[in-house]
Amino acid sequence: MTNEIPPYRITGETGEWELVIGLEVHAQVISDSKLFSGASARFGADPNAQVAFLDAGMPGMLPVVNEVCVDQAIRTGLGLHARVNHKSVFSRKNYFYADLPLGYQISQYDEPIIGEGEIDIDLPGGVTKTVGIERLHLEMDAGKSLHDQHPSKSYIDLNRAGVALMEIVSKPDMRSPDEAAAYLTKLRSILRYLGTCDGNMEEGSMRCDANVSVRKPGDPLGTRCEIKNVNSIRFVKQAIEYEARRQVALIEEGGTVQQETRLFDARKGETRSMRSKEHAHDYRYFPEPDLLPLILEDTRVEKIKQSMPELPDDKKKRFVAEYGITPYDASVLVAEKEDAAFYEGVAKQGDPKLGANWTITELFGALNAAGKPITESPVSAENLGKLTLLIKDGTISGRIAKDVFAEMFETGKAPDAIVEEKGLKQVSDSGAIEALVDEVLTANPDKVEQFRGGKEKLLGFFVGQVMKKSQGKANPGMVNEVLKSKLSA
Ligand code: ADP
Ligand code: MG
């Protein structure tokens, strides 16, 4: 699709600057056990309760690849429309850190399991843009240093050491903080659909490093800084924006951007230098001597291909074609697979177009206000579908439907029961409506005079009065017709 949104620019003293953003996402693989040991990978256990000898860096321990994690990486690669490499190699990435007892991380370097792929991101106004994926590789996580447990000591928790991560590296294809946010949102949605990562940024199961540089539009790429471990999409946007402005100011003052790793301070809303960028040679990568290259048989990849779920983009296309809803509504409805399943229930039971509106506006609004997930919705998909049918066939007006919906949300009752109980049926009986109209006209002889003298906008006043008398239950179309014919008589 063509880009209808004006390009995002930062205006400095010397004119306009363009942002270039590439994201590295560490996604924790959904798996019972760790990447190379049998220890549990579950979140939330007591510190150091889930540590195998290998994870603790005991000498002589041998890594064994967890095939579930490999399958998860393949599945993710297929979901990113990426190349699956039939041969990949694990490498040691050597560095010292207190929470890395092995002294190295087993990762993948120049031969990752997954090569180039792409993600379509959804931007405002129904615009989509394709962002390239450079690679996806498997690696083990490090442990965790806890600096806030004791005034003068740091503690180490090794539960996380050895847990499988997929590092997903994008190409430098994003040009604004909003595009970066849309990329993370879409990636998280795909991972959740696939069931390969829960995408929970607060618990750290999805972490993002943002690479940012600036340039004059049309110039070659500038030097980038990498902002490490930002833990919410909102912070990623803030960090990128702050960092880009910092670089523009620095360059315009005559300075040059140094390639470095920076940290985002969420409280202050700024980034600060952490260390100058290490280079690959500092890590002295070499092939992991305790593991053979990872060879994937065709049949294995094929089998996973056969078990792929319908992904958000395909579902979106199908919703537009099958239910006649707008691409924008469809993208909102498919973002979470539970929402999409709920909506399909509504569409199957009721009117698909009204169903989309009522799901997005009324239901999501009410759930949000109540702090409830869709899986605990007091209104069932079936009942919301029925409500749309009552609106569609004229049993109740849209206005009354809002009251019925509120009651449904409160009590979980079916809409027809509520309409019956409270006598909310729309009045479409012409005799009854004529009687109401007569009452209103008789009560307002002066306005009738004015209307007949040419003040036609008084029609709205009469409609309002009749609706009020019927407690909102009169069929508005019929009220209009009856009024017009009586007034012109
Ligand atoms: P490193 O190992 O140094 O982090 P990677 O290749 O793993 O390098 O990741 C580099 C990331 O930086 C990628 O997401 C890439 O898109 C991004 N990137 C590369 N060059 C630039 C640039 N000039 N400006 C912004 N991002 C960039
Ligand atoms: Mg990197």
C-alpha cells in the first residue's frame, strides 16, 4: 500500500532529520525446560530453585539441545515468513558477568537457525508497511542480579540462566517511534498466536533493544546507538524519541555520535551511556565444541508447517472478506486471538457489521473499565450476537440497545429476556405512534403554526418530543413519517 502518512521528521537548527530504527527482541521460548539442561523454565519460583549443574557453570557438564525449543524457533520462523536454515551452528559468546557462571553464553553467530523474513505492520488509516527481519537465533539467557534486596550486597538468581531465548533482529526499516511500536505490537501478536512466547514485557519474557540513528533525508545511514532492555512499548517510543533528539542536538553542535550501548531511565525519560559498543571480536565467538551443528530434516519443518495456526494478517483478510468489516476494525479484532475468536462467535450468531462495532466500542470499553480480560466477559458472544439481531430487525433502537447492553454486562442475562422483562420493545405500531404524534401536535399549536409557515427545522423538535413520550421506544423512522404526513395535511 502507498504511504499516505507524512514522513516523521525531527526539526533541528539545520533543518529536518530522519530517524532510522532497527529492533532486537529477546523473546523467551515457551517450553517446560531450559535450552540445554533439564531444569524447569517456569517463571516465579523461589530464587535458585531451578538450576541444573550446567546452568550453574559446574565443570564437565554437557549441554543437550532441547528439541521443543528448536521446534518453537522453526515455528516462529515460519510465522515470520522467513527462511529456515537446514544447518545452523551454536557458538560460544565469551564474556564475564556475575550472573553468567559459565563465562560464556551459548548462542548462534554467523549461521543462525532462521534467516531473512518479514512482518507487515499496521499504521493509522489502514496503512500497512513491511519491515524486514534479518535473522532469528536461539541462545541461552543469563541469570539475574538483584541489586535491591540488601543495602550493600547484590544477590544472584540463576533460575533464568539457561532459559531459551529467540533473538529476533529486524532490518533498520523503521522510521518513527510509532512504527517501532506497531512492529512490537505485531510481533507480540504473532508470537502469541503461534504459542512460542507469551509476549509479556512486564515479566521480561519479551525484551527490546532499540537501535537508533539519525540522518538528513536521502543521506547514507548514520552511526547508531543501542538502547538496552526497554521493558514496555510506551518506553520504547519514549526512548527512541529522546535518543533521536539527543543525536540531532549533538551533531548540530558539531559533535559526532559514538556507537555505544545506552540505558533508558524511565523515571527521567532519558537515555544515558552504559558502555561503548563491544565488537564481535571482543566476544571471541567460536563454534560450541560440545554441540554438533543443528541439522533440520525437511520432514520436520514440513510437519510444523502443517500445524501452523491462522495468523493475524490472514485472519484480518478473511474477516474483511467474510464479514464485510473495515480493514481497521479487522486489525483491532485480530490483534489478540481470544478477541478474534469472541468476535467470530458474535458474527456467526448475529449481524457481523453491527457485531464488530459493538464488540470494539461497547464490549472492549466495558471490559477495560471493569479491568476484565475477554475470557471473563460477562456478556457471551452468543448474547452479543443476539443483541445485534434485535437492533437489526427493529425490535429495539440503538439507543435502547445501550441500556440493554449495560444490563447484560451487569447480570449476564440474554438480551431478549431483558427486553421482555423491562418492556423495551420498540413501538412500531402505527396506531400507537399516531396517537403520540397527535398528543404532541395538540400540545404545541404555536410550533405547528410556525412549521407550516416555513420553519421546517422544527421537525427535529417534534421528533424529540414524540420519542420522549414513548420513553425512547418509538420507531424513529416511523415517527418521522407520521409527523411529516400530519404536518403537511
Ligand atoms: P549487534 O550485534 O552489533 O547488536 P546486530 O546485527 O545484532 O548487531 O543488530 C543490529 C541492529 O541494529 C539491527 O536491528 C539493525 O537493523 C540495526 N541497525 C543497523 N544499522 C543501523 C543504523 N545505522 N541505524 C539504526 N539501526 C541500525
Ligand atoms: Mg545484537
